[in-house]
Amino acid sequence: MNARLATDTIEARIVKLDPRFACFGDARVERLFSGARWLEGPVYHPAGRFLTVSDIPNDRILRWDETTGAVGVFREPSAYANGHTLDAQARLVSCEQGPRRITRTEHDGSITVLTDNWDGQPFNSPNDVVVHSTGSIWFTDPPYGINSDYEGHRAPSEIGASHVYRLDPGASTPVAVVRDADRPNGLAFSPDERRLYLADTARRSIRAFDVAADQSLTGGSLVAECDEGSFDGLRVDDRGFIWAAAGDGVHCYHPDGTRLGRILVPEVVANLVFGGPKRNVLFLAATTTLYAIRLSVNGTRPIWAAR
């Protein structure tokens, strides 16, 4: 494999726009490895203390070991996997852009196809995914994997639009819960799961939807607009602050839309995830390189942890 182990500290600029952005242990950004083509979908696996991350154009998932720093291939080919998350049993749920489906990797390594169509029409190319504490799976479906052969297989869009879907436990066909997005991308729930945040890359925006008890959505108000590139992946910390991947690094927002600060790195950040044993390390999937910064705040408690 071509990924290079390169653990060192890089020049990164922390831009504090609000006193509430005082959330850094030592403000050191580490470069963990480089040599990928386009990193996406990082997931921290606490049981093994390792992180997996998609290298989409190279059709592989890489694995970084936290205890040794070693980098290897987790899965190749990967079906042009993009976004991932863990479900309540800490199983890997993946967006596969090649076969245009959502899958789950079982504990024995076998792969279960959860859904591959909406009302009989193939998805465009599932992109990012989150799991609700009830077990429902929410994912976005822009056309990036079918626009060319670079991150999937060139094909027309049978659906003709890009939606956000919710797949309920036991179902094989999802419900389209957001139909007015242009290029829906990153997703994240607020800590109490009463809000769903959606990044729309084409509109360079983050919107907030209210989640009802039956998991229907209302609202869709604008939270933030990106002034440097476009928003991609999203994460939320345990205070409810929103961390968004952007063209110049990571932007952090209060839920009321106030931008609190930015972490500027040399590459476009596609996605990010909180990890480490205390969920206080922010890992950045930034084009060719995986970065990490240790914070004095923690990511939201994952659904596989006791609530």
C-alpha cells in the first residue's frame, strides 16, 4: 500500500472567534499518515483502539492502530466505500458508492446488505450515515459516486434527485425524510437527538431539522454558510457544538449559528470524528492525510455506550 507513516506535528492555525472555543489541550495537530488520494468516513473503534478511514479513489479502507501507529489495509476492494458509522452493537455500517447500497459488517467479518434501493430505484451513491439510538439508520445520497469512474461507476441517476433517507429497524426500503436538498452530505444528531444537522455541499450550508418522537422531521432552518470551500462531514460534541469539515480545515459552530472558531490545516478536510478512549481526540480525514488534535472537550456519547 502507498500510505506513509508520518507521525509528526504540523503547522496549524487555531482561530478563536469566541471565548467558548477555548477547547484545546495543547493545540498540537499531528499528522498520523499520508499518501492517500481522498480520505473520507473516519470511524474510531474503541474495542480495538484503531481507526478506519475510506480512501475512496483507491477503493480501499485503511486502518490506523492507535497503540502502535501502524497503518494497513482494512478492506480492499472496499466497494468504493465512503461514510461509515458504528451501530448499537459496534458493527460497522457503511455507504458503498460502487454497488450503491448500505451495508453492515458483522462481527465475524461477513457483510449484510441493509438496503440498495428506494421504491425499486437504485440509490445514487450513499455518502454519509448516522445511527439513531432507536436503531434507525439515516444516510445521504448525492450523485458523487456516479458522476464519473473516479469514486465509483459512472451511471445515470434513476431517482433523479438527492435525498436524505431513514431506514427503520427491520425494513429494507427507507423513507425519504429530506427531499429539498441539492447535494446532501454530512449528518449529525444533537446530543439529545432532537435535532438533525445536514450539510448541503452544493449550497455550502448547514441546516437543522427538528426530530419528532416518530422520527419525522420538521423545520430545516439555516444554521451556517461556508465561506471557505464547502461543508462536508459533521460531528457534534457533548456540549452540542457543531464541528464541520470545510475547505480550509474545520469550523466550529454554536447551535444558534455563531461561528466559534476554526482549525486551519494545509488540506481540504472531507470528514472528521471524535475518538480515543475519552472521545477527546478529533481525527481529520483531509484529502491525502489523517490528522489528529487532542481537545479538552468530548464528542457525543456513541449509541453503543451506556446512556
